[in-house]
Amino acid sequence: MRNVTILGSTGSIGVSTLDVVARHPDRFRVFALSAATRVEELAQQCRQFQPRFAVMPDAGCAERLRLRLKELAVNCEVLSGVDQLCTVAAHSEADMVMAAIVGAAGLPSSIAAAEAGKTVMLANKEALVMAGRLFMEAVHKNGATLLPIDSEHNAIFQSLPANFGDGLNKAGVRKIILTASGGPFRTRPLAELTSVTPEQACAHPNWVMGRKISVDSATMMNKGLEVIEARWLFDATPEQIEVVIHPQSIVHSMVQYLDGSVIAQLGNPDMRTPIAYALGYPERIDAGVSMLDLAKSGKLEFEAMDVDRFPCVRLAYEVLRRGGTAPAILNAANEIAVEAFLGGELAFLDVSRVIEEVLAAVPVTEAQELADVLRADMQARVAARERVALLRLQGQAAE
Ligand code: NAD
Ligand code: MG
């Protein structure tokens, strides 16, 4: 019986994780759950899964949860604050931690789980983007097991030999090929992208996800973040990582070997597959997904990526080559720009513009410790908010 902690349990990945866990009561016990604001949803999850701890970073939310659990007669200790979240992520009785908080907010608890030597199932790609080197050091120093949840990285993990940690060259790997659906705007004329709405951006053709990652998929910053994620997970150089458009999202990613072989992982687009892979690892367990039937799924298409249409992918490669705190700056600027777009304050095409301007304005330093990363993150947020406000004023003046 393995004790599982789920950080971000009310989100898209969190709910899918609980769905898989519920199919295997003989294997998994929910040890702790955590969410930001959805008190009632978390209360219902606690009622169903009876965890020992429930954590809400905000004290007010935590108090409401306490009262609600009392009403429901659920016996579960409610904690609050980021420190408590980290304590629970590192708790000695938890075996596995699903890190599924969205954005930079997930970094402290993801690192805490790695430092405690847990099996970390990492969905929170932003943690690796911001602090890849420090995160991987925490994993290696403390004997943690890192299992990627992002479907592409999970596919690559499945397509690599077990000894890939000794180096990709030694393992005979030539390239990692990340597939990208191209999002909802792959074929839309560029001129129309000026006026797209958050609802249109969040309507992904193949996946149902949280709003932040949905917008990231529409700008293709999601693929940019995934390039950086792959760099750290597999110790790959930027030249060893390639992106190819595959609109059907059936081939989740591929590894090309020196002898010309390409090994891929395929499946229907359902995050419960990579989640079940990680939960059961190294065994295979039922995920509750519908089985892929290639004869019925029709054509699988592949095409080159259009960098002019999606400048965010170019920016991601640039920060990767620059190193230091540059990826943290890109990530923070993106979070602010996406939030502004979702709030109706920023036009879709200005998301990449804000990020590019922030990258030009905020100084890049070495990322030797977490404080360096957090400082860059904060500076980039301030700079991004200024840019958003400026663009808004210019937009109002033009009207
Ligand atoms: P979501 O918005 O649906 O859920 C986010 C979860 O994080 C919620 O439970 C929320 O309560 C919690 N949260 C948000 N802000 C928080 C804060 N400040 N402190 C603590 N908790 C907080 O997001 P999602 O789509 O489930 O994505 C989660 C992560 O997984 C992201 O990093 C995303 O990039 C990654 N991911 C998601 C998918 C997907 O299919 N949804 C696929 C690959 C990777
Ligand atoms: Mg992905």
C-alpha cells in the first residue's frame, strides 16, 4: 500500500489522479490533499478519500474547510500556509507526491518533495523551467525518483532505455522529438489572432486542461516550457530537442536513436495514461482510459513548426541557451501576461510581446540558489505588470 499526496488536487491533473487512485484501493491510500481556493470541492474529496491532511495555503480558506469538514463529520487535519504545504509534501509517511499545482506557486512544495527523497510525479513543469538545475540537484542528492507526468515527457521516459541517466550519447540517443498539437489557432489566419478571446484560446482541440496551460497551448509557450523541461529531465542539449506539429495528439513524443530507429509512445489523449504509468511504475496498471484503435482514429499527420506564428517557442530556446535566471524570467513574464489575457486586459498577440520586452529589460544572473531564482521571478513580474499597464493605456488612447 503506497501513501499518495496530491498537491493541486482540485485541478485538472489532480482530479484525474484521484480518478486513477480510486480504481486501485488495494494499492494506494490518499495521505494528503491540497488546493488553493475551492473549499467545497476539496471538502468533498476529503469526504471521499479520507486523507490524514488537507492543506490550503490561504488561512481563510483553511478555516472554511475546517468548518465544512466538521459539518461533514470528516476526520482530517487542516493546515494552512506555504510552509505547512512544504512540510506535508516532505512528510515521512508519504511515499509518492503528485506535484500538480499550476505555475511558480508549485515550486516550493515540488522542491520540498524532491529534497525529502520522495517519488515525485511532476506535472508542475514551471518548477523545472524556473529552477531546473537546482531541482535536479535536489532529486539526485536526496535519492528522489522523478517521474514526468507531462504527456510528452512521460512518452519520452517510456521510449528511453533505463540507463538514460548515464547520458543521452551513451544511450545512443540522437534526438528527442516533442510533438505539439499546435493548439486551437494552428490554422487560423494570423490577422484574426489579434481579436481572439480567452474562451476561444481555452478551447483546446484534443485536451481539457486548466486555463493557464490552455492559453499556453494556444500561444505554444506550453511547448516552449516543455523544451526547457526536457532539457532538465533528460539532460539534453537544446540541439537535441526538436518540436514537430502533430495535430491529432496520438503520438505523444518520440526518441530518435543513432541507428535511425525512432521509438514513440502512442495512446488516446487522456492524462490518466501518464498518471497511471507514474503511479504504478515500474508496473502497468489500469488507467480507465479508452483504448487506442488506430484503424478508427484515421490519419496521423506531422508538419514543421511555424516559429513566426508562435514566437514563444523561439523565446524558450533563446532563454535555454542563455541559462541562469533567464528561464525563470520568461516563466514569470508569461504567468503575468497569461493572467492579464484571461482577465481581458491584454490582447492575445501581446502575450509574447510582453515576454520578449521583459526578457530584454530584466537582468539575467547566475541561478546558484533558490533566492536568485525567486528574485528574478519577482523582478520579471513587476516588469511584466508595467508592460501590461502601458499596453492597456496605449490601447485606450488608440480607441
Ligand atoms: P488547474 O488550474 O486545473 O489546477 C491547478 C491546481 O493548483 C488547483 O488544484 C489549484 O487549487 C492549485 N493551485 C493554484 N494556485 C495555487 C497556489 N498559489 N497555491 C497552491 N495551490 C494552488 O491546472 P492543471 O491543468 O491541472 O495543471 C497543473 C499543472 O500540471 C500545471 O503546471 C500544468 O502545466 C501541468 N500539466 C497539466 C496538464 C493537463 O492536462 N491539465 C498536462 C500537462 C501538464
Ligand atoms: Mg504536455
